[in-house]
Amino acid sequence: MPAPHRPEPLEAALSGARMIDEVGALLTLGDDPQRLVAHAFERLGQLVPFDLATVLVRDRDVLEVRHAAGPLVTPALVGSRIPIQGNARLVEALRSRHAHSFEEDEAGEDTFHGILDFPDGHSCLVAPLRSGGEAFGLMTLDALVCRQYPESVERHVSTFASLLALALKQAEHLQLLAERERRLADEVSFFRAETLREVMAEPLRAESPAMRAIVEQLRQVAPTRTTVLLTGETGTGKEKVAQTLHHLSPRRDKPFIKVNCGALPGSLIESELFGHVKGAFTGATSARKGRFELADGGTLFLDEIGELPLDLQPRLLRALQEGEIDPVGSEKPRTVDVRVLTATNRDLAEEVAEGRFRKDLYYRLNVFPIHLPPLRERPQDIRALAEGFLDRFGRQNHRPAPRLAKEALRQLEAYGWPGNARELFNVLERAAILSPGRDLVLEGALAPAPRSTKASGTWEACERTYLGGLLRSCRGKVTGEGGAAAIAGLAPSTLISRMEKLGLKPADFRS
């Protein structure tokens, strides 16, 4: 057997400090395992002589050669699969927590038996690659001389293998994160493109002079970062206007984030808007970005802004004025670049007078107000709205779009629509489902509450007649599926408020 080859300066070169210095650089090599292992073996070869170095990764009951370096590497080596069962050396190495050297004359089968033919007299050192308490593979070193790897080398190679395992797992996680980011970016791009397609395919219907004036206002204000306040009754299309404004702006390729201030509990809205740090409150097991940060670079649409709690209004004002937010539990503010659009069906000036809304915030939001008139004031838009909805209904349900006949259009234009466009769409959807043929039939879908320019009485009387007929058809049911609020396209609280104003009681319609 040849005499062991042991360079004189080996012990000094393998000092713990030198080893840590050499392998610590592995953790900075990013997410390319091939480059990482090649660099690792190059540096290791300067400290420990070897003729073959490999990384074997476990795949159930076999070990696959993923990486190899040294003069003994053959083209067929990488990708070879080595059974674990029956190979005592591999089983022992995978169970061990430290490197172990095997000599040719020791019991057990050589790691690469049947794959590589080593000459008589060689050494093999095997170190486990561990993560999470389990071995996911092995690192092997082979030399063509005996007794190449004394105990001191085993200790240092164990340290090297531990750090190599850490670097490999880090690279794997970085690859997974990069792939996840690519998928998320693709999904975001897809949904933004879909949203833009929908907005462009179904633009604001502007047949009436009032809506044409609004479209012109949107074109004027879209290029700026000015805050816009959208006002109007429930169902007039304020969210549609906000989406259109975003897609007309230079921020169209950035996020459009919506928050319904009236739908969030007061205890959660602060965290939803501004985010929180880990441990900020009970249940905050991790940090979370708020809607302001999610909308960074894009547009934040605050619907039902009149519902925002009074104690949170100063924080919103600061975000608007200074572009800074304070996540819950954080002592350091964060800068955001967000264009804010708001909407309400309330009279904010009246809310200010009643002390329910801050005057300074109202003035900051009301820089560029746009009022959306109710549908009853712009009947010229009903045809375009209806035809657009029916086309979409046909596409989504893979059937020909229902035809809007003259009689159906006359009936639609004769209604007062207290639920505005939202109620119109609900009625059209029911009618499209119930119609026996291509022509839209409104019977059974539209409550008997006509609005005619020849009708006598006030608008309030017409509304009382409409809501009375609607409640009668629903047998006094206000909320839930099939209730008057859902049919009218109104928020239950809005409908109840109008009923109280008109003196209508659900119990009177339940018989």
C-alpha cells in the first residue's frame, strides 16, 4: 500500500479559522447550486487533497450524484443513482452527524462500486449534509492513496459539510422564492391586464350630457396625483369611475387597491390600512403590510370614506399630506407613494357640521370632487348600460346575449331606479335568466314602480310606491338572498333608512 500523502502544512491550513473563512463565502453565492458547489470544491481542494469530490442528494431509497469535481470525474457520473439499501457505509453515513473516513480494506461496499473503478489502495471520506435534523444527502471525498483523511481532517470536513448543506438549502429556498415571485408577478400582470381589458371593453357609458362631462373631468385629472372625491347615491358606479381614473393615469401598470371602509370592523381597519409589525397585538404572529403599502406606486381607493372612524382620520390626513404611514406597533414611519381616491354616498359637509368628520380631512379629500348623478336623472345612459351588461352576461355564460327589445327598453327607462345602475344590473340578470327566448322579458324581474314624466306627485311619493311594491313582492323580507335590499341593489342599512323616512314597515307587507 502506498505511503499516505500528507502535506506538511495541512494541519495549519485546516485550522478552524481558515475553514470558516473559506466556507463562509458560500452563503453569499445566491441561488445557483452548480456555481456554489464548484466554488466550494475549488476552495476545499486548496485545503484537503482529493481526486474526486461529489454531492449526493437523497431521493427516497437512492442517492443521486448531483455535483462532482476532480480528475476522476467521468461524463456518466453526474446523474448516477446509487441504492442505499444494502450499502452499510451509506446507511451509516446518513445516520451519522459527523464525517467518517473509510479505507479500502474496511468492511462494506465502496460508494461508487460498479460506477467507477478505483485502483488498489485509496481513501474515501463521507460527510452527511443535514437540514432540519435529517440528512438530505452526502458529500464524499475520494483519494488514490491510503490514510489520506486523518481524524483532524474529518473534524474540519464535518464543519465544511455543515456549512455546505446550509448554503445548498439557502440556494434551494432562494430558487423557490424567485420562482414564487415570478409566478406572482405573472399572476399580477394577468389580473391587471384582465382588469384593464374589462374596463376598456366596458367603458363608462356616457350618452347623457352629465356623464360626458364626468368623462372629460376624468381625462383632465387622471395625469395628476390629485386626490379625487367621488360622491353620489349607492349604485351609481363610483368604483367603476375610480377604476377608469386609475387606468387613465400614469399609474395604470401599478396596483389598484380597494378598501371598503364601511365593511371593516373598527378594531381591524387601522391594521388593514397601515399594516402592523409582529407582536403588535394579540394574534399578530407575523408582520403584515397594510393597503397603503400594497398600493405603493399605484392607486388606493377608499370606498365609503364617510364610515372611517373619527380617531383614524388624523392618520389618514398625515398619510395624504406627508406620504408617511405608521404600521401598528412600529416606531419607524414608512414612506409610500400612493394616489388616493375616495367615495361616499354621504354628505360629508353635513358630517363635518355634525362633528362626525374632520374638517381638515374633508378639505384635503375634496380637492377635486366629482358627483355622479343618479340613474333617474340620466335615462339616456340606460340603453348603453343595459346592452353592455347583456353582452357581458352572454360571454360569461357562454350563450348568445339577450336582445333588448323596444318594449323592454321603454320599461327600463320608465323606472326610477333607487338602486341606480347596481339595481339595473340585478334586474337585467334575473330577466336574462327568466326570459324564454333571445328577447329580454322583464315580467317577474321588475317590481311595479314606474317613473314617468307624466306621473303626478313628488319623487318621494314615487319612491314610496316603488319600495312598497318591492316589499310586497318580497313579503316584507328586507335582507338576505331574495330580500328587497338585494333586489334593489341597495345596502340593507340604506334601504332601512329610506323605509323609516317614508314610514314603511316590513311587518305591514308580510301577510
